[in-house]
Amino acid sequence: MDTIKITAPFDKEIVKSLKAGDNILITGSILCARDAAHKVMTEALARNEKLPFSLQNETIYYLGPSPAKPGHAIGSAGPTTSGRMDKYTPTIIEQGISAMIGKGYRSPEVIEAMKKHCVVYMVAVGGAAALISESIKKYEVLAYNDLGPEAVARLEVVDFPAIVAIDCYGNNFYEMGQKPFNTLK
């Protein structure tokens, strides 16, 4: 299978071109945020407050990095389980994001919001945190610094590896990949 190179941030036309199972290399700028940041963002939006950054066309990587070693932009940078963000994700999707990166399954509510707002969900390989960190060239906290590694930060990445797990049409690579082996039905 060919690898697709994309530049982030990217718009909905790129999202529409990505299919479940595609191998992706991302270069450019993405955001990272975990559970605590998602909670703070959705609470602020519920109070009709403006976020201190725009989410339009952004990719959010579910990441809480470890401290950087000297000479490195970031420490270990493996994905966080995406399901932990599911209760916040439909609200975040409504803010105009193009993509999310994490690991694991997503809820039916998240998949419906993805289809409605043309958003793609990609996965990064769990257990490859040290390798993934090599693709991250810059780490800059944007907001909620008091959350420590769960703050919202901007990452500059070069050839960040990901796989499209669920495309904007709802095609789910987890289901597609398991289907040939599901002999119990």
C-alpha cells in the first residue's frame, strides 16, 4: 500500500480524499491535547467563551508527552486511548477540526459527529512512542499550562506516521481488518 504525504493543517477536501486503511505521513503543524484539556475546552465552550486558539482545520493528537531529553523537542510521545476523549469529542468536532490522532476505538456518537462534520480519525502505533517522538521537531504550549503535560500544545512534525482508522464516511478500518478473520458469525 502506498503512503500518502499530507501537510497539516489541512482542509476538508484532503479529509474527503482519505480512506480507512490509508497509511499517512504528516508534515506541518498539529495540536496535542488530552482528557484534562478537552474537559477545560468543552466547559469553556459551554459557557460561550472563546478558546485561546482556533481549532479550524486543526488535527488534534491525543498526547501527554514525557519530559524532553536535552537536545530534543519532546520526550516519549505515544498516543493516548481515544475513548477517554469521546464524551468531549462531538463538541470539539463542531469547532472545525479536520482530524484526530490517537489509539483505539471510537464511540458511535463520535463517528456520527465525524460523518456530519467531515472529520477523519487516525491512529498512531501504541508502543512506538520513542520512534514517534523523532518526527516531532518542536513543542510549544498554547494554553492551559497549569495542566502540565495535558496542556494544549502545538507540535511541528515531519513525516509523522499514522493510519486512517475511520474516514469521514464512517468506514472503520478496525472492522474492515477484522472481518476476514471473524468466523464465529
